[in-house]
Amino acid sequence: MSENKENVPQIRFPGFSDAWEQRRLGEIATFINGRAYSQDELLAKGKYKVLRVGNFYTNDSWYYSDMELGEKHYANVGDLLYTWSASFGPHIWLGDKVIYHYHIWKVALSEQFDKQFAVQILDYDRAKLMSDHNGSTMIHITKKGMEEKTISLPSTAEQKRIGTFFCTLDNLITLHQRKLNNVKKLKAGLLQKMFPKNGEKFPEVRFPEFTHAWEQRKLGELAEFSKGSGYTKNDLTESGSPIVLYGRLYTKYETIINDVDTFVEMKDNSVISEGNEVVVPASGETAEDISRASVIGRSGFILGGDLNIIKPNQEIDPIFLALTISGGTQQKEMSKCAQGKSVVHLHNSDLKQVSLFYPKLEEQQRIGKFFVEIDRLITLHQRKLEHLQKQKKSLLQQMFL
């Protein structure tokens, strides 16, 4: 077959040179609709689990059914499933036998369409395949519409090589995602155990050389308080002066902020960090989320608006204070102080009234160093994961048309 440069990807495995062919999906795959269940038909207990779109994200909130259906409406181990009503791509089902709900297709592939390759190309081409979708709040495409779509395919031998390659890469991404999740769970669990529970003076887990009871005082007696200066998203620039934005405490930063990737042109009267300030968001979406804190690790950062700034005295280690706000008894107490409905607010006046439980400074510092090491492990796994995800995205662009 003569090579058509327009139908050849940038990167290929050695031994493959033929042009990829355009194929209609209905010729190489059959899309089998799931059964639509009414809410009354979904049971809390039953013979079969009912797989819904949400169960791709979590194993919680399963529904059941006692209905006996034709085999085509069951998903077995190894079946290829594809959601047509949400931004979730193809998935090879590895769980127990389930009934799959409406909004999910089971995809039966011909011998000309390799399963692992199908997972990758159906996900990579998702935007194109859903380009003429129906609906606004619930995006979907019909079975007939999907089968009329075309994709570019190489030979089955090349499909298998590509599919196996990306399957291995996906497994590596999953491994690092699992490691990251496990370390984050470890940190969350230890935050609960290494700080005293409400009304107690001793934590459940402690370094062996420390035995004294923890003290309790109002945070307002142990720190000075101030506010950051107001900047909006419209002020952000590609380069300039680094600024700490309150929203990034929810999405990016761990306990210590040493690196900042958001910048602005500095205004007059900006609040500039000296280092070792503890910053707490002054607003957030929920009362539970707003109780979190980070330590500014360096001087010279602009501290943006909607940040409460706490400067502890010499009795309190800044890292320890940030940790206890984010995960100790103080987290629940501060959550109760949050005011508002759609957006909740936390003021310095609220923070001053928080009862802080703390041990001697040496123990505070040991606790802080311990969790800083856990944060370094989290950052390491996060960087590895992001690198692999970027690598996969780049390779998809170069190995697919």
C-alpha cells in the first residue's frame, strides 16, 4: 500500500509504514445501550450491582437490581465500556459482573479493532466524536450518531503495539496516582492521631521522648494578625512579582510555600512576606474546606487578598500552627466559626478566639519536621505523576492522527 503522508503519525514503531485508513465506527464496533432504570427500580440491596456513570469515579453509592436481563445488558470482566453523557472516556471493566445503566455503552469490537488501542483512540478522539452532541445540561450522543463517526486506524498489528505501549504507560500513571493517594491518606490519618482529640491533653501517637501534657490558650494570646492585599485574577501576568493567592491553598500548596508560579505587577501598599507567616484563607466554598493553612517559607512574596495572616510568637512554631489548623482539633473549631452560605468567610477576629492546644516548642518542631518530610514525599509523587501525564499527552499527539 502506498504511503500517504497526510495519514501517517509523527512517531511510529519500527516496521510499520502503511498509511492509516479512515473507518466508520459502525463497521468495526457495536455500541450496546444500557438499560434505563427509574429511581424506584434502583434498590439498596439486590442480586446485581447497577453500574452508573458516577461509579467510574468512586465505589460508593452503589444501587442494585433483582431483574434478570439478557446477557448484552451485563458488563463482565474485560468488557469495554464507554460513557456518552459525561466527560469520562473508555474504560475496560475489571470489577464484578454488573448491570450497566443508561448513559453507558458496552462496546463489542470486531477483530479489526484491538481493545487496548480502542481505549486510547476513543478517548483521544472524544472531543471530535462528541462534536455534534445533543443537550446542554446533559451532553450526549445517540448510538446511531456514534456509529456514523469515523476514526483513523492502522493495521491490527500496529494497533496492538500501540495499545500495549499505552496500557503499560497507563498502569505506571495509576501506580503513581495510587502512591500519591496513599501518602495523602497517611498524612490525613496522622494529623488526626498526632494532635489531641477534643477535651484531651495527650495525642494518641507521640514521639517517645515527650511526655508532658499539652497546654491550651487562645490563639489571640500567641500571635499577631493582619490581612493580605487585594489582587484579582485580572491582575495576573506571565512574569513579575510572585504572589500567593488564597485559592491555591486548596489546589496546590502543602504545608510550606517555597515556590510560587503566579505573578503580578506589584501595586503600592502591597503586603510582602518576611517568611514564617501562617496564612489561612478568608473565604471558601465550605466551612470544612476553609480551615487550612500554609507557612510562607520565604521572604519577598506578595500576600494576596482574602488571606488571613498569622505571625506566631516565639512559643509557637509556624509549621506546627499550620498543621494544627489544617488537621488538628482546631480544624473543627475553626470550621464552626466560618460564616456564610454559598461562600463562607473566616475573619481574624474568629481566629483570635480559637483555643490552641500545643506542647513544648521542641515537640512542636519535631512534629513539624516529620510532616515536612511527608510533604516532600507527596511533592515527589505529584511531580512524577504530572510528568507521566504530560508525557502521555505528548505521545498521543504524535502517535495518533
